[in-house]
Amino acid sequence: MFYFINPSIPCPLPTAVADQTLASFQTKLYTSAHDLPAAEWACTVPTTHLFLQLPYLRVLEDTCHQNITFHYAMLHNGQGEPIAVACLQLIDIKGSSNLRFKDHDISSNAVKQHLKQFLIRQVNSLNFRLLVCGNAFVTGEHGFYYQPNAIAPAQAFRWLNQVIDSLIAKEKAENRAVPALVLVKDFDEHRLPEARALQVWNYKEVVAEPDMVLDLRPEWRSYADYLAAFSSKYRVRAKSYQKKGKAMNRIDFSADDLQHRFAPLHAQYLHMVENADLNLAYAPIDYFVQLKQQFPQQFQVIGYYVGEQPVGFISMLHTPTHTEAHLAGFDETMNREYAIYINILYDIVRYAIEHGSPKVVFGRTAMEIKSTLGAVGIHLNAFIRHRSCPANFLLPHIVNSLRRDNWIPRHPFKDQHSDHSDA
């Protein structure tokens, strides 16, 4: 089902933004991806944005519903043409199960340590509703798209804020818990100046841990070419890890394999999710099965076995613009013996090169390890807003204090500058 929202909700805007008007535009809000008009959605969102494609959104909605409700919005111009879309997720957060921040930093400053421990305890005890514009499962800007030739950036972000406020008002009117926190994620350096329009409505900009990205050079026509670009030290290390990983068999899972053989590997993924600092939601087995059915060529799941024993898996999405390292799991008790995780990372590069991908997006975890493969950190800033003014003021400071910045970037390629940290 869908419903209309009032396009003339007043918003306090500076003069430069107030000149933009949405009075002649129409917004429709939808409560299911299955109700979205497929043809209009497809002509609004480029096919390169896989995580905004309807087949993906329907799989996500159909399978990941444990603590999430999904909402969607479309904006039409005065001629009735669709020009912008937004995907929003309402998530019920419980500190006991979704937040388990730990102190990973070692500091000699006792005051700083006590303060950080206090903040961690407070964050871990929170219970609230979170409204996300984006995708809780994927790093990146996968919640908002507008056609730049059809609407100005300031106008588009004004519309997005209007959609968020209208959804909050709807939840309140229907006697449901009002979201305490709004998160709009994730903007790179090119889109960030436009996204800062959100600050007009009291959103605070926060710097998250970087997304690790490896650009694949055109001359790397094979995995051997990639390894040949390493300095001798990193090439020796890679071969040492891969020697440990030779005992593992790799199986490229079909949808049928995922239905009948994936449960033990999925349990490893769930174990890692349960022990992660931040766990907004988890993906059930059906998520993997349906993604493979919808995207048989683009979605790839590799299972790792030692003999008959499952020891890990990696899932990837291959798009025209990049290969995305998606969800993964492995047996941490066997990781040292077989170098499971680092071999998974090397294999992602191998498969990306085989698919002709121009780059690999590894995600935000294990930044230093991923930098040993040549990945570099790309900051994707987000915007947050709390309904309480004092909390809204403190939020950026709390988020920034919990961020881990104590990793050392590595430089594995022989044509890169190598500093003492790589010695």
C-alpha cells in the first residue's frame, strides 16, 4: 500500500535553499517493495546501483524482518515523472543484543579511559528505535537517489528530510514508538558537500570507520599479475598464507547448495554477528538463497572446507562498477592453522579480476589487514539526528570517541612509498 504526504510541510530554511519549492511535486510513500511501481522505479535508479534495484529490495524485505520494517518513497515532478527515490528502515535496537562496543584502544591517559568505558557502558545499555536512510547490511549510499538533471541537490535533500519527518509523524499518529535516532548514510567526498544540506535540519555529521577499497589496475589481467605487483616482502607473505590455505577446498555454491548445505557455514556467520561491536540485524539463510536465485551470475557464495568440515564462506556481489565483499563467516578456532580469513580476502581479489571488476569494496572491518592487500580507506561520512536537543549535541562527540583510528595503513605494492611501518 502507499499513501500521500503533504508536499508543503514548512521547514526552516536559509534563503539559498528556501528558493527551491516542492509545491508542484508529489510524493508517495510505500510500505512494501512489492507495491513499488516497477517501471517507474527502474527508469529512476541506474542499473549500476544494485542495492537499490527492486529484485534486491524485495529479497531484503522478504527475508530480513526480525526487527526491521521497510519504507520507500518516490518523488514525481509536476509532469508526473519520477525523479527521486528513498529507502528507509525502521530498526528496533536493543543494547543487550545489537550493541556490544568494546574498548580496543590502549591509552596511558586514565581519565580518557574511564570516560570511554563510561560511554561504552551507556551505549551498550540503550534500547531505542533507529530510522535509517540506507541499508543496515551494506556500507555505502544505498538509500537515496535523485536524478541530478531533474532536481537540484538542496531541493532533493529537503525532500528527503520531509519524507523522514513524515514517516516519524506517521509512526507517532499510529501510536508506535517514535524513532529516537535518524541515520542517513553513507556519503563519499563527491556527494558529501551536497549531503551537508541536512545540517539545516539539525543533522550532525559524523566520520565513520573507512570503507576499504582496492582499485584493480588495468594491467592486472590475472591474479598472477596482481601478485607480481607486490614488493618481495608482501609477495612472500601472500604465498605463505596461500600455502596454508591449500588444504581448503573451495565450492562455488548454487542456490540448491545454499538450501541444503549452507546451515553449518551460516552458523559461523551468526556467531561472528553476535560478537560484533555493532549488529543492527542479521541475514537468514533465505536471504542468501533468494539472492542467488535472483542474481545467479552476480551473486557468488564460496564455501571453504577442510576435508568434509566447513570452515568458512564469503559472499560477493559483482556489479559493472565493482565487486562488493558481502557477508562472511569462518571458524575462528581454525583460522590460524589455515589462514582462512586472509585467504578469503585474496580470493575476493582473484574472483574480482576474473569478473573484470574495476575495483573491490571490502567494507569497514579489519582495515589494517585489508590494507596489506592494497586496499585504502575511503571515508564515508554519515549524518545523525536525535530527537533530544542535548543528546543531538553530544552524539557526534560520542560516536567519534568510539571510532577506532589506531590502525596502520600498509603499502604492499613495489611502486608505492614504503615507510618504517612496513619494515
